[in-house]
Amino acid sequence: MDIKIQNDSASAVCQTFGAELLSYQTKDGKEYMWQKDPAYWAKTSPVLFPYIGPVLSPVQIHGKAYDMPRHGFVKDAEFEIAAQGEDFVTLKTESNPKTLAVYPYEFTFTVTFRLNGAALDVIYGVVNRSGEELPFLVGGHPAFFCPMEQGEKFTEYLLHFEDNDKEDVALNYPLFDNDAILFEDFKVRTVKLIHQETKRGIQFDFPDYPSIAFWTPIGKEAPFLCLEPWCSGTLDQAPNTNLLEKKYAQTLSAGESKDYRFTVVPCK
């Protein structure tokens, strides 16, 4: 089921399957989210939990092996509406026999979409309902049009980091010939995806995530770029599927909860 939220400045559409964000538009009808096309990628914004990355061998948790799907399983879960208003919605899924077979913990996972003026907040909430410590990885995978205007090219865009220690990255497709590129060790967790000349595009804030990856499909020259905030292992850790050894792995004590937010807002 699709759900629309809106205010005087913007609107967004999500679906209950996978709590996937499908659309984010400003009041003038400008769409920023990639619209699914299997020729390039049939997703728009999958949710990553409780694992991130390829699963090159069964995931190890406390010495036991589990057949965890790539990027976890909530992206394929049917969520229910937990709360809703005109400008926000919270979707919820919980552990069940199917999830317990690949991840032996009781949990509640929520996704909240909230408009704040023209900005869209996306908040992932994790609640540990187990009687023991809950380990997990969590992150987002939203795809944005790039280029964003007719007549522009992908190579006319850049990534501008508000962190002064990070240099701008001028986009070109060969950057992604080895899959995603990842940045970490931020003092300021804000990046802009903008046109080099007009400076128009989006600002992306990821205050609760220590790293961010950027991805577009290898060899397809796709008209989009994914901005992926992660609490996860770095890309060189992919062969190590021990969840507890992943860099930036998160843990919650029994009964504890934590929220993870990223925000997108247009740059004009």
C-alpha cells in the first residue's frame, strides 16, 4: 500500500512493503527520488537492517551461522502503520519466526517519514525486545536523480562535503567501476549532491551515521546516485561476515531503543 504525506512545501510517498520511500517532491512538483526502472535498478530506497553488504558466506553471530540475505531482511517485510498524520507516518515491523531463523533476536523496527518545511526526515528506530544484547547494522539506500534537470549530465554534478577535511568529488561513472565508494571519519555529517555551475541539487544530513557510501550501477551509466548512510563495516570488510566484528556495528541492551536519522532538503 502506498501512503502520501504532505505540507505546504513538499510531499512524499512511501509504501508499506519494505517501508520504501518512493517519491519526494517540492510543492512545484519537482521529483528528486529515482523512479524504479529494472533496466537500471528496480528499487528506489531499500532499508538496510540488520546486516549491510554482500553475504559471501553465512553470517556469524556468537559462533553460529545464519543465512542472512544481502542487506538484511526488513527491505522485504510488510510493515504496518503505527502512527500517521498529514505530514508524517510511522511504519512498523517486528521479529517473527521467519526472521528468528536468520537473526535470533526479538526486535521492533520502525521507519518514520516526516516533512519539516521542504525537508524530509527519515528516521529508523530499533527497539531491543530480547533479554540479551542486540547486535546489528543499519543504514539507508535512497537513490536520487542525477542529473536532476533536463539537458544536464551526470558528469556535471559533484559531491560537496561540509566537512573541511573532505575534498569535493566530481562525478564520473568510472568512479564506481569497483562498486560503491565509501567515506568515514566525519566532523560534519553533511554532503551536497549539486550541479557544479548552478549549485542546485540536494543537501543530505546523516547525523546518526558514522559513514556514507555512494553508488550507481556498474557499467550502466544510470541517471541516479544513491546516498547511503551506514552504521556498518567498511567495504574492505565484506569477506568477514562476523556481525560482531564489523566496524560500526551497533548494540542495544535489553529493552533499549535508538533512532537513526537522515534528512534531505533541496538546494536552490
